[in-house]
Amino acid sequence: RDWAPDGEKMGKGITLSEEELRNLRDLLNDMDL
């Protein structure tokens, strides 16, 4: 799996691009959790 810039292993092995993170955030916002 990919590693974070600070050398720590990413949580649950999940790595997202900046664009994917923005899309996910917008999707969650639309869901009114």
C-alpha cells in the first residue's frame, strides 16, 4: 500500500487523490448525515 508523506501507514490502506477526497466530501455533504 501507499505510504503517507510523513512515513506513517495510511489508515485501512486507503489512498485517495485530492480530487477524490473533494468528491467524497461533497457526496457526504449532500446526504445530510
